[in-house]
Amino acid sequence: MFSPKFLFVLIFLYNIDFIDAASRVPFSRPGDMLRIPSVDYSMHYNLLRLNFSSEILSSSQNNTAFSVSALSKTGYIYGMSLVKPAELTRSAELGFHLQKNLLVYGNVNLDFGVQDILFGEKNEFTNGLKTGEISLFGVLSNKKEFEDYAISTHIGLGTGKIVQDAQSDTTYEKQKIGMFLGFQFKTPWLKKDGGVSLLTEFDGMGLNVGLHIPLLNLYQINISITHFENFGDFATEDKKPPDNDSLQWNAPGITLGLTMNIPRLYNRDRGISNYSMDRNIYSKTDSSILFYNPICKEVVETLRDSIHVGNNLIENLTAYNIMLLHQETILVDSIRKNIFREEVSQSKTNKAMRHLSRSLRFFYDERYRDALSEVNIALEEDPQFAIAYGRRGSIYYKLGDIRRATLNWNAALQLDPEFTEIYDMLKASDENRLESVEISKNLGEY
């Protein structure tokens, strides 16, 4: 963050009147836009960024610029520019620029900075440092990504040459605070090298449009049209007499440029393990991310995609494992339920057998009523007990109730069709020879 003493000096310089002419050649200031300040989301990949650009105004007039920018370990973006304006009366200008991120909230970044600390040859208008042209700014940036596309929005307020940079010498009585707005739309064209970007911005003086075309990942061709709204008047100065100073303050220009990124070498001592992506709203920039090597960017992206695929596979396997565990629990519960039912059934069968055994003793003692009572209890314990129905049929036969005896014997056969002894009993009953059958022996067998 800027020191109070530094801010005081900037506020003092802000109130000084100044004389202005074009020196903000597109792509000559830190950032990824044309002439307005912006947040460059890819700056931390590079050690240095070099820009060469030439703004053509007519066949004999052009602004040329060379600039270099870098991101420090403390999170400051430093920039230096050397510009030769088209105006013959103006000397080459050496400029210094400074920018710092002060707030990060989700996809939103807030940066403040100062630009256009310009030095030129001494003449009647300037005296070394051009204090009147110093520009202060604050910019709010947001980046949204969807599929293979991304759009960055930059909006902010600026003073000085940021919002009052004319193509010709223009005298202003006082610095103006103005708003600027810009959009960068990144496409999947040439995605392997970073993607082609479409740029459009309003800088307080006019509309500018441009293109970033990547080459071999580390190089980039820049094309732009400044004052696009006046592009129909491009190079009208060529049609006027040479002795007429015809360059207009809002003259359109075509800019061609080249950007060269010098990658930051990876520092093994510092590493990147301490960098946290979960920065809070007041967090500082972690300098360890600055040692990321952009040459390996594609490899890192591929590994990141592989990690995402692996994580998805792990999540699917985890969900499948949970499903199997759930099915196992259901199966275990079902087995336990069946075992419990078997145990209950076996317990009832055992009780029924005890009562059936007592009924047999009563039957031998010719205590048929007691024997019938025990058989009925046995059938209450196990209603599917075929032997008990056969025993009850024999008891009813001894009691002289042939109809009930026959009904119980048939019930026993329905439950156990292979109950051969019952067939013998029914056959003997039909032939009136049941007395000759050893009924007590048959009863003992079942």
C-alpha cells in the first residue's frame, strides 16, 4: 500500500495545471488493455513483459513506444515506457508507472496506482519532470470464465492523461477526473498459445478496439484502432497542405505492436506450496506464486485436468462403495431376519413336538380328550404341522367322529402329500376294516 507521504505528493501534483499531448500509445502501459489501466491476470507468470508498438496517424505521423513492466515479489507492478509522440515540437518522453492490488474478493480485484510520471527534454513547456501530467487511478476488475471463453471487465476512475490524452497539443486549465471502461473477451482460437483476445474500451476521450493474437505462447501481436468513432477520418492530414498543422486532438490511429514475455524461472527454494488460493478480502499477495514457470503452463493445466478427473473418479467410487455398503447392510438385515424367523419357527416346532408327545401318551392311556387338548395346543404353536392333523384325525376316529377324523386326515395330506400312513388310514376307513389296522403302531410312527 502507498505510504501517506507518497500519497500527499501525488495529491499535490494533481492540483497543478498542465499542458497535454498524446503519449499514451496503446499497449505502452502496464496491464492487458489498450490505453486504460487494468488488472493483468497473467502477469505473475512472467519475469518481464516487453512491448513495442507504433500508432500510425497518417503517412508521415506516428507515435512510437517501447515499454517494459514487471511484477515484484511484494505484489507491485512496475512499468517504464519510452514514447516518441507524433508532434514534432514534442520530445521523447520517459515514463514511470506503479500499480498495486489492494483488495481481492472472489473474482473481483481492486487496484490503485499512478501512471505517467513523465520526463522529457527541457523546453518552453516542460522542465524535466512533467508534474502536470501525472495520473492517478483506481480500477475494479472482474473475470468470468465459461467453457473455453473468458471475459474480463475493467471499470474505474482516473485523472490526467488517462482520461485527457489528446493527439495534439492541448492546454487544460485543470486536471479532470473521468471514468473509463473496458472489456477483454478471450476466445478459444489459438487456445494452445493462450487464445485470441478481443478488446474494447472507452478511455474518456473516445472508443478504442483491438486484438491480442498469441504466437508461440511467449509472443503476442497487438492490433488496435484508437478513436474508432472517427475512423472514417483516418489520415485526413495527408489531404491538407503541409504547412497546416492539421493533426486533430481526436484523430484516429492504427496501432501495430509486438509483446514479448520473458518467463519467470521456477525457484525451488521458495516453491509454490505456501500459496493459498483461499485469500480473504484483506489478504496480501503471496509472492511464492510469482515463481511459477509459464513454460510448463500447458503441462500444469493438463495435470490439473487429470487431478480433476481423478477426483471425480474417486468421488464416483466412494459413492459406489457407499451403495455397496448399504446393500450389504440390507442383505445382513435380511439374513438376520430370516435366521430370526427360522429360530422362531424352530422354537414353535419344538413346543408343538412336546405337546404332540404328551398327546401320544394320553392316546395310549385311552385318555382321548386330554390327547385332543394337547394336539390342539400343538396346532396353535405350529398351524402347518401335518403330523398333528394326522394325530387329531386318529383321536376323533377313536371318539367315534368319523367326519372330523376324515377332515383332519385330508388336511394332513394337503400339508404333506407323501404322508403314506394317512393314505392307509383313509383306505382302511373306506373299507370298514380300520380295526384290523394296527392303529396304535401307525400313531407311534407319526
